Amino acid sequence: MEELPAPLELLPHLPNELIILEILPRLPVKSLLKFRCVSKSWLSSISTPHFIKAHLEKSSQNKDHSHHSLIARSSAPHLAFKNCSVQSLLQQPVTHATNVNYPVANTSSSISVVGSCNGLICIVVNCEQIHIWNPSTTKSKTLNDSDFIREKHCYTIYGFGYDEMNDDYNVVAIINPLNRVKIETKVYSLKSDKWRRIDDFPGFFPFYSWGKYVEGKLHWPGFRGNQDRAVVSFDLAQAKYGELKLPINGDGASFPLLGVLGRCLCAMYEYQWSSVDLWMMKEYGVMESWIKMLTFPSFGIRGHVPLCISRNGEVLIQFESTLKLYNLQGDSVGNPKIMNMDECCDAIYYVESLVSANANDKEDRQHG
């Protein structure tokens, strides 16, 4: 068991301002949660919005992934969420997973992971009950109910991201009737704790997948007709839809799946159950910046998920319930094993943070 740090009086040569502004923001969340017990001054400083933002920025920019984790759903022997170090997955052949307390533990309901943003994770239970959860602090919020979620004869796809202009976190729900007469969109604001209806979805029909968050926008692959494909974007600050062109349109490839690597939008195409091309948009919104990063074998599997890219260009990819590492030449350079996790489903990469899932909860902000 870790010991608490030496009290401030044992560090007379370090000014308190230096500790608060330069040292503490570089530490992992697990340590900071313990350090709040050192003194009322530290508790107050670590709980301020300025400190939480500074810590998030430093953690996000760490290229060694020492402040990033992978969280995944394990269904054997029973449903559970487990967490492991991304740095270990990239550098070690074996990584140990630990159990994580999540909002709806001990349930047999269907749980899906929508996405992560700034350390918050959005999960959906039975396609209707939505939770925003910080696994690092174990704090969570259950979104208020909205009648549209239970509408019959339709399916709903979601996205989760951060509106920087309004300093707000949003859940976007796209309600698609099976008859496709009209596709509705509703947006939840964590700051106001309310849903609102916005303009209907544009001409492209969304492919059933969770939205990918890049550059303040959510993204879904969309289609119009048999061959006309594009990326449909939703600007959280402007609450408006847009469209991005894909690197290829058909050409014998499967319908593209989207992902995010190094804050860049990615598209993955599978060819005849044999190989997969991974494309990356290096400069957001610029069609000419799409580059094919690598090609790797599919092993007869569809739905590959790019999770992260290491400092030296190795890409961690999920193959159903297993993980593989590939270099940019398409060569397999590792098969990370995870102890204490029989299956690795719905894996998601996130940065550990102190960001609160309760935007207006003053007690939560002050006392975590």
C-alpha cells in the first residue's frame, strides 16, 4: 500500500506555489486523490477548475501514455469493467487488469461504451439509460430521462464529446425510425442537465456506430444510396451538421469504420475478409491530407478498432476480444496479453483526469 507524501513542512525548500502549479499537475489521479488528505490547502488547490484543467492538459500531452488507460468490458465469468495501463500494453508482453467500480455493477443488462472525452466515459444500458462516468475518480452521473429514448420502431445511435466554446459536455442522440421517414437529433447538456431538439439529420443516413470525437465535433460514417459514402460531422459548439469526404468511396472495400488516433480522425476499410487499410486525416477537414498509414491482415474478422499509437509509431488495434500491435509497415510487433481479463470487449482508450461528471455539483468539485 502506498504511503502518503511527506507533509509540506518536510519540504521547506520547495515553495507551495511551485508544488501546486508545477509538480502536482504532473502526477497520476490515484496519487492526487490521496494527496487531498495532506492538508486543507492541498484539498482546496487540487479541487479548483484551474488545477483540474492544468492536470488534464499535462496528462493528455504525455506521449509515453503514462497517464492513459484502457478500459474494457469482460463477460467471463460475469459482466465487469476492467482497467489496465496503456503504457504497459505498449511496452510489456503481459499487463495486469484491475476491476473497476462502474455505475451499474451487478447487472445482467446490456451495456455499451459510447466514447470517452477528457477522462469521462459515456455508457448506455439497454440502449436507453445513459451514464457519464469518470473511472479514475469513480464518480458518475445518470442522465435525466427523455421520452424519445423509448420510442418504438426505431434505433438510436449516440456520440459523446466536449463543447469547448461553452465549456460543456454533450451526449448526442440520433433517433432513426426503421421507415427512415425522418431522423431526429437531440442533444444533452451536462451543464444544464437538459435535452434539446435540433435540426434533423442531413441527407446521409448514419451507419449504426458510436460517434467519434475529434476537433470539437462528433463523426459517423454515412451513406446515400449504394455507393455514395461520406463522414457526417456534428459541431457541438454550433449544433450543426457538416460533411467530410472519405479517402475512397467503395472500390471493393467494406463500409468504413471510423476511429481516432493521436487526435486525428481515422477510417478503416476491410477487403474480402483478408486485409484492412487504416487511413488517417492528418489535417482536419482537408481531403488531401488523408494518408494510408498501414495495411494489416484481417484474420477473417470485421470491426477492428484502432486504440492508440505509440511514440515510435506502433498502433494498438483490437481484434474482437484480443489486442495486436503493428508498426507502420504492417508488421505485427506484439500480441499484448492481459491477465485477469478473459475477454476484452468494447475497449476504449482514455486519459486519467479529475474532470467531474457532475457539472453543477459544488460539493463534488470541492471534495471529489
